[in-house]
Amino acid sequence: MVGDTVGDPFKDTSSVAMNPIIKFTTLFGLLAVELATEMQTSTRLLLAAIFFAVSVVFVWRSFYGMRIEAGIRVAETQRATAKAA
């Protein structure tokens, strides 16, 4: 049907999968903010630094650690090693 998803482009494709993720992250964010307001400043800064470091690791792995070029180089190296053996 033409115009069925006007205003909601993810209606039939990802809304079922995205709803629990959105609800979980919203709930986690609200709980984290409440905990952070009750903590001491030094504890807040330490936890912020730890969570930032963990997020940097995941970002590096997802964007730079899984590049297609790296996979191609590994496959070429494996082929060259197999031919040499």
C-alpha cells in the first residue's frame, strides 16, 4: 500500500526489535542518573572514566577492528602461507 509507512519509516521492519532496546536504555539511563546524583564526586568521575574507556574499546572494535580491508589482508596472508607450505 502506497504511503503506509508515512510518519513511521520503521513501522514494519524494526519497531518490534527496537522497542525493547529503547525501553531498556531509557530505564537504564534514568536509573544511572539517579544513582549518579547520590554518589560522591570522586566516585562519579571514576565510574565515568571506566565507562568511557569501555565504550572506547567497543567503538574501536566495531568500527576499526572489523574493517573489510583487514579481513581481506588476513585472507591474502592465509592464502600465501598455504601456497608456501
